Amino acid sequence: MSPAAPGNAAQTAPSPSSLTRNYLSVADLSPEEILHLLDRALELKRFRTTEHPLAGRTAGLVFQKPSLRTRVSFEVAMLQLGGHAVYLSPAEVGLGQREAAVDVARVLSRYVDVLVARVFLHSDVVALAEYASVPVINALSDREHPCQILADLLTLYERRGTLRGLHLAYVGDGNNVAHSLALAAPGLGIHLRVACPDGYEPDGAIMDQAQAGAPTGAIELFRDPREAVRGADAVYTDTWYSMGQESEAEARAPAFRRFQLNSELLAEAKPGAMAMHCLPAHRNQEITDEVMDGGASVVYDQAENRLHVQKALLLKLFGRD
């Protein structure tokens, strides 16, 4: 995490503990910080505060991609904490096209107290963080999906009571979700098994970084999804193609077909294993209706938990945790 510069003088002066960090990657939080954040998120989920710790604060939501969960969860999080969110669509900003990241960051830093960016390229959110004088949260990039992974960890944590020793299987595309899982899970004592088709593996540099930071958990790569899932406590999948890759859908389908999360694959996991998906889902492609709507599914818990972990994250960034 990199320190953020003090807020503009025209704004209300932040307390010394406020405005101290960006959140661009799950690697920006230590395992101890993640666990503390999850405990805080559970507290916020169980006992909704009537206080408004972020009263007078504003979040600017800079989105290059449309969204359901990310936009609504951050807007509701700010509202419930007493703050306000301003949604900025691609039409208003045109990040990297109509306006350079440096100009967007410097202008918005004079208006808002935190930036939440949902972008195509990770370099864009890095550029915003470099030039902004307020904290920047990566709400999604092609490299990582760090807020989603906090919600996933919260879902596992509240269901099992611990993360240490859990076996989590991820099957499908080695995308931003797989990257963030790899960077977060091993340090928390989770044994992560990743199964991808040939040519669709996670980025090698990210996996090397994840392996280097895995003193208590482990990461294993598989070609056979059944082998990866065997004995797992939870099985996670994501769409076979991300937004902006729609033209690749037909070409990818044959390679991914045997990685579908269906009842046969889930049966390889432990009895009572959880079925996970970050949404949006292409039903009956990467996950079947039977699994997604069945008793093993925690998909909608994951979606709800976006709200609670993001509230905890916002409080942390403002020194109110």
C-alpha cells in the first residue's frame, strides 16, 4: 500500500489516521489485516450501526464497465455509513480516452474523499492511485478483483468459522478472480487448487508472487478439474470469458466444457462442500442451474457480502476501523 497525499485544503481536514492507503490488490493487505477486516465486516453485518462514521464523506465511482453488485454495494455502503457516492459512467469520464488518468485523478481528488475504480486495464487504476491525493480502491481490473475476493473470504469465514486448513478448488479461466484468490488464500492458511484449460492458466508472475507469500497455505495447479475438486471444502468458478472478451466465447467453449461446475464435478468435493461463483453467471455454461440454485450454493451470500466487506474496507481506509 502506498501512502496518499493529504487532501485538498478546500476539503475538511482529515484526521491524522485518515486517508492513508490505497487498495489496488489483495496483496496490499497482510493476512492479519484481512482477518481483522473480516471480523469487522461480520460485526457490521450482524449489528448494523446507527452511527454515521463517514458523514460528510463522498466516494467517486469511476466505472469503465457497467456493474450491478459493485455499484450498488458501494453506493449502499456509503449511504449506510452516512456518506454519499457519485457514480461516474464511461460517458461522463472517458478514462484514458476523453481524459487522461492524471487529470481525472487530480480533479476528482478536489471533489471526493475516495475513488472507487472499475476498469479494463490494471494500469488505469494504478495511474489513478499515482496521481490522486485521496485513497483509490480497485473495484475490478483485468489483473485482479480484490473486493470480490474479500467477500468470498467472508463467505467462507462465516460458514466455517476459520480459513486455516480449508481446501478451495477454483476451476475455469485463470483470470482476475483466480489471481486475487492466489494472492490472498495461501497466506490465510487456505490450500488453493487451480484447474484451467491449457493456455488459460493464471499469469505466471502473479502465481510466483503468490507462492512466495504462502508460508501456511499452498497453491497447486491442475489440468484435470476432477482432481482439483477432489476432497475440496468449496468449489469456485467464474465465467469462461470476461466483459470485453465476448468475441472469444465460441472459440473458448470447447476448451472449457469439461470445467463446468455441475453436480457430477461437485460430487468429487467433500460432502457439504460449497459452490461459489462471483456473478454475473452464464447459466448452464460454466455453472449449471442445478448447482447454482441448489443447497450447496453460496453464490448469493457472496454477492451480499460485497456490501459488508466494502463497508469494513472504507472504514479502514478512513482510519475508522
